[in-house]
Amino acid sequence: MRSADPKACRRLWRCVLIRAVLDLCGTGMIHRAELRAVELWVGDWPSSAFRDVCENADVDADRIHAELKRLLPLSPRERAAEIKARRHGNGAPEMRDAA
């Protein structure tokens, strides 16, 4: 049996983080329950599951959590606008990494 390609695994876990960001923004066919689930997953403190995903994605869990937590008080539409601004260089580089 072959061992997994570390770069491919890292890309996979980064896709999990990207999906979480998209879900926080209400992107796609997300239901209110799914939106609430991802908000709880981000939560007030990075859970062990959150830390595991970040570790596997090779990103700093505390830094990513802090950036995602700042989005929680915003509406999904405001979150999307904030992330778009950050991705285009008008915000923190951490979110460009996450998004």
C-alpha cells in the first residue's frame, strides 16, 4: 500500500478550511442549520477538531481562528464582503491564506 502524498493531503485539508469560510458566508446551497454548525465549529475557542484541521492544512490554528472569529458577529453577506476585501489586499494576510 502506498503512503499518501503530503502535498495532496495538505491541499485537501486546506479545502476543508476554504469550505468552512464559504459556509460562513452562506455561499451555495447552505441551510441555516449548516451555517450554525460551522459557526459553532469556529466557536469562541479553537476546538481540537479545528486544531486538527489546521495542523493537517499546515496553517496556524490560533491565527486562522482569530480571523474567522472576527467574522462571526457579521451577517453572511457582510462576511463575504469582508473576505473579498481581504483577498484583494485590503485586509489581513491571514484571511488571504484561509480564503
